[in-house]
Amino acid sequence: MRLNIKMPRILKINWISELSISVVFNNGESRIIDFRKVLKKIGVKENSPAFILYNSNEFAKVMLEGNTLSWNNVEQFITMRDGVKMKVAFEIGADILLKYSQPEKSDLSIKLGRIVREARIKSGLTQQDLALKSGTSRTYISRIENDRSDLEIATLRKIVETGLGRKLDISIK
């Protein structure tokens, strides 16, 4: 039997501020990574080429490459088998970045999660009942209600109209 291994991947950079960055992982979560903690945890010292990332201007040169964060401005080299040195970007695996990140909660997701939970309870449904009716999973409903997942409008409509039997009304003020 083959195991399905789910590797975290970064899909998008939301924003960068000083040495913190908000990203969207492939599980749908927006998460904040404080690189002061990450760089310290992975042992970046003053004599390391990656130490320049403590400078917010250098840190801001981050790019999304291969579903993780990458800095081409870090002077890092690997030696090839033939002895030739080749410059490579500094990267930290998305699995490590996920481990040292915190969920980013937006006011909208907090309100939506609370609204979905209250409507579900008022309708006398369990999370499993709502998931079955709306064609999602109980864990996804739980993640929405606990503000741990972003929600697409089509999915919200399916949960509200099909699962809860209500009408979705969205406005921009």
C-alpha cells in the first residue's frame, strides 16, 4: 500500500513587513512566519551568508520559487562533483516554515467562521451533517468554523445554500 504523503507548499506571498512574511500554504491557510525566530532556530550566525536576511531591505528581496521562499541575494555556493563552485539561492523548506509559522486571522474569516457555526447550530446540524449535505468534509467545516482556512465564495455558497438551506447574500460596503 502506498502512503499519500502531503508535503507543505507555499502558494503565494501575501505581504512582507520587516522580518515577517505572510504566505498561503497549500492547505488553504494564510500563515505568518517571523524570520527572527526561524533564522535563530536554524542557527544563522553573523559569519553565515544568510545573516544579511536580518536586514529588512535584503529580506524583502524574497521570491517564491519551487513552492518555498528563496533569496538569490544570499551569497551561497555549492561545489559540484567536478570541483566547480555554483551559486545557489538560499531556501528554507516549506515544511520547516510551516512548523515555525502562526495562523493569520483576518476579521472577515473570523466573522465567517462564527456565522457558519451559529447557523449550523441553529439548524440543529453537526459538523458531519453539514459536511455531508454540502459535499465537503467534517474537518473542512471545522477548519472554517475555527478560522483555520480561507474560504472560496463558491464553497461558501455550497455550504450556505446546499448544506444549511439558506440564501447567501454578499455585499461590498
